[in-house]
Amino acid sequence: MKKNKKLLKNLPNKEGYYGSFGGQFIPPELKKPLEEIEKEYLKAKKDINFQNEYNDLLKNYVGRPSPLYFAKNLTKKLGGAKIYLKREDLNHTGAHKINHCIGEALLAKRMGKKKLLAETGAGQHGVALATAAAIVGLPCEIHMGSIDIVKEYPNVIRMKLLGAKIVEVNTGGKCLKDAVDSAFSQFMNEYQTTFFTIGSVVGPHPYPMIVKDFQSIVGKEAKKQIIKKEGRLPDYIIGCVGGGSNAIGLFNEFLDDEVELIGVEPAGKGTAVGQHAATITYGSEGIIHGMKTIVLQNKEGKPNPVHSIASGLDYPGVGPIHAYLKNIGRVKYTSVSDKETLDAFVELSKIEGIIPALESSHAIAEVIKLAPTLDKNKIIIVNLSGRGDKDIDYVVKLLKIN
């Protein structure tokens, strides 16, 4: 791979595009509110007081920097490359989501908004936002599909304890895509007083840019940590991809380096039978939730039903930045099945004493396949984007554990 020169430096452009992906495909009445969000965000980026408050919360509230842990037991068992885990699961609330939720909550308060609104799939974004809402003193409303409410009930309880209002979504597939639809609809009715805090690098501009920027702390830390530990950059970086916030958070700092980047999508019950959410691998260009990107869709351009064992990856689209990186060949995107994911969940738990989120287990499954094929002098960093507490009840049923 040839070294790139500041790959995303001048992106997005003024219209919010990354190459041919991104933009704003929204009702005219939302143009001005989103312009106001972008304008205020760009001011906040340069405001030392805003940045100091944000960084103080990351350090003293979230618990950053998160460790970069050498998984020696897994490395030994696989017998190949050295495996490092970026421990986002150790953040307050248990995942990477808190990184951008804190930032968006502070931005909402700065803008004088009266309420935070969001969608959630696995509940990690919902928990993180409810937490951020509590810290900044704003009410919070979370839309969640009824299927995910059952699968991820521990997170539902957490959100309620944190003071959030949960809106159960029973339309469509009753999962993440439908929760996004529902939350967008609510935002349309109250955009003057409400800040919509999208949970990934998806949606209309400027949301992909904002979430990417807040999540870039993951890669910034990982680069410093691996150089300190190994004296050089890694050879491979791996992250799971649904909307893609945890992956781009880690990838962003390494885009201009000679490091192979791998995004892992959910192959679900099987791509042959169509029960998957491997958007980049099997999708086509389309429009969803206010952005032009790659979408799993039918001939009429409507999103297809999708499936993943991980609620946070159960989405028929992907962030436009990932679509762009796929299009220019900078990132390799692959997929793993539900079975491989569940096996990886169990393996990491037993080998390293770390119970990963089912979302993160997709990345671990790819590591389990890749590491044994590499020389022992190679280095892999995988983003362990969340912990699996939320998934235990669901996994127990799948594995029929008494």
C-alpha cells in the first residue's frame, strides 16, 4: 500500500461529501438547524474552554486513556501475530459510545437546547447518552426497537435508572434502522429545542464528521501506546463495522500510515440466505437516513431487512466515510457469521478473562482467523469497542447454559 497524504484532511467538502458519499438528503426545514449545529461545532473545536471541559470529562469521568492490552494468552494459543486490544470496554458505561456522547451533550448545552434525543440498537449509545445527559443536566429520550429491548434488557434498565425516557419502536423490523426512523421523525417535530445525537458516523452532514472527530481519540491514544510498547506502528488494525464509529475512531489516526485497516461486518446467519447486515460487501449506492452511502436495498431502493446477532450492527447502511474508504481501496472490509462471532465471544472470555460485546466479538472473530496466518513479528490492534455484560442473558439462551 502506498502511503497516503492526509487522506481526510480536506474532507468532507462544503456540501458534506466524502468523494461521492455523504451530503444532506433531508427536508428543507432541517437545513437551517443542521447548518447551526455545524457552525457551532466548528466554533467549539477552536474554543479552548469547550475543549478543556471535554478533555477533563474524558480523563476524570470516562477514565481515558483506555489501556492498550497485550492479549498474551490469545496470542500464544493462535500461534501467530501479537494481538493487542484497545480496551474501550473499560470506559465508563462500557463502550466507545461515551466518547462522542459527552461531546454532543456539551455541544447541545452550548447551543441552549432543552433535550437530547437519540436512537439505540444494542443500548450502548443509549446508556452513554443517558449518562452524558445526566452530567450536563438535560432530559433525554431514547428510541429503541422492541426486538432490541428484549435482547438488551439490562441496558434498558440502565437507561431508565439514568433518567432517560425509552420509546419502544414496533414498526418495520423493530430494530436499529426502525429506531433511527422513529427518532428522526421525532426530531422533525421539535428540532428547535432538541439536539439529535446520532449514535454513529451516519446521517446527514455534519453528523458523520462530528462523531468521527470525537471518536478519533481512540486512534490517537492507540498510536502513542503501541509506539511506546513496541517502538513501531502495528501491521494490522481491526474493528467491527455497523454504522462504523468505533472502527473509524481507531482507523482515523492511521489512515496516512502503511498499516492495513480491516473493517468486519456481520454475515449473520448467512449471506447466501440473505440474513445478514454486511452492507459494504453486498450493498449498493443509495440514500438512507439523510445520507448517500452504501445500502442493503431492493430494486426500488428501499432498505432490505437485515440480521445480526449483535443489535448494534443490525443496520442496512454504513457511514459515508467507510463507503468512501472502501471505494478508494484504503480499507479492506470483510464479514464473519453469527456462529464465528459467538465462538469468539466464548473464546476471549475463557482465554483472557474478558467478556466482549457481541459487536466487538465480530472483530475478535476476524483476529482468530487472521493471526495464525501471520508471522510472530507482526502486530495486530483490535478495537474491543464494548463489554459483554449487556449480552450475557441473550448469549446464555443461545448457548443453553444452565
